[in-house]
Amino acid sequence: MSVWDDFQDLVGGQQNASIVAIAVSFFLVIATTLGIWLLRGSRSKGRAILLIGLNGAGKTLIYSQLRYKKEKHTVMSVDENKGKLAVGNGNKPKVVDLVDIPGHDSMRSQLIDKYLPSARGIVFVVDSGSFSKELRDVAKLLYSLLASSLTVRNRLPVVVACNKQDIATAKSAKLVRQMLEKEIDALRTTRAAALSDTDDRTANTVAVGRDGKEFAFGDVLPVRVEVVECCAKPSAVAAADDRSTDLNEVLDWITAQA
């Protein structure tokens, strides 16, 4: 074999190795892209933002402020309010379905079951002024949402909106967070004991938080929980056309989910 033949064999081997390396790299890129696509695809494709909370928390007023840019006279809701909400800046705002779910127990549970599968996020509204008196009931409702298999499977983000910050007795977001974490930790212990006694487990609920550790919102991953302050009642000095008056953090959160 000539020197020229040896040289061609060498070059050919190097080319084959390069082709194999390129093929492997291409496969890894495709596999990674497919994995990311499947992971994202497991989240709900819905675009509903649900306003959930007890009666009198201010859900309907928040709904009115966001949708109509003004305060509307509200009474206790007996039906859900729903409509489109355009958020974001620029020529192509994003649109979400804003759904105000009534706070009455029987209606609330039915409507949560109806809308949760199509939800993109949950605005959990709390009356900061009467929070201490309602703590137990607020914690129970929030716990039920965090324990829902739908919430976990669709990785639904939750923002606890501490409403009515204009009231002198209003609790801060920091205090609301601390009190809720402590109360949910107690609820978790009580319910775990009840399930242990009855062996009444259901596929529709999941464990909340980490075993052997005090409950904290940071431990409910993949669900992300934030706590913000807001006031649906507009300030007297606010611009008349400013729909985000005292709802800036809530609106920013909704925009981030759209």
C-alpha cells in the first residue's frame, strides 16, 4: 500500500469519527428538546386565573377593578364572574380568563372542581383585616388547594393576596405567611393522624410539605406560593384610569403567568 493510500485511510477514519460525533450531538439536542417539551406539556394548557377565598375577602371587587378599571357595587356572589383580561405591555397583550369563584362553601367546591382543570394560576384572596378570626377556615381552604393532585400535577402557581391593606387592623403579608404556615402545619398533623386511623386515602390528594419538617410554603414544590399585599378599594388620590391601583403586585403576578 502506498503512502497516498495510507493517508486516505487516515483521513477517512477521521471523517467517520467526526460524523459519529455530529450524530451523537444531534441526538442529544433532540432528546433534550423533547424532554423539555414533554415536561412543559404536562402542565395545564388552560389560561384561567381563579380568584378563590372566603366570603367577604374582596374577590369580586378585585375582579371588577381588574376587568372594568373601576369599583363596582358588589353583593355576595351566587354565581361565578368570568371574562377576558388583557395583561402585559406592547401591541400584543396576553389574554387570560379571569374567574371570580363565590365564597359560599357548597358553591365554591363545585366551581373549583369545574375550573381547576383549566387553571393557569390561583389568586387566593385573604381579608387581612379579619384574618385572625378567620385563620382556621382560610388555612383549611388553602390546604385543600395545595393538597389537590390537580394543583400539583399542573404545577399551578398560587399567590396569596392579602387584601384590605387600607384597614388599620390589616395583617402584613409577612405575618399572614407566618400564621398560615403554622396553622397549615397543625392541620397537616391532624389530617395525617385521621388518615392513619381510618386508612382513608384518596388519589385526588397528595401530601403537603415535607415529612418530619415544619410546614413552609417553600416546601410545596413544584407548586410555587407567593404572598403579597393589595387593596381592591381604590385610593382617593389614584388616577381614575389606573386599573392597577393598589393591585400592582397582583396584576404583575397575573401578567407573569399569562
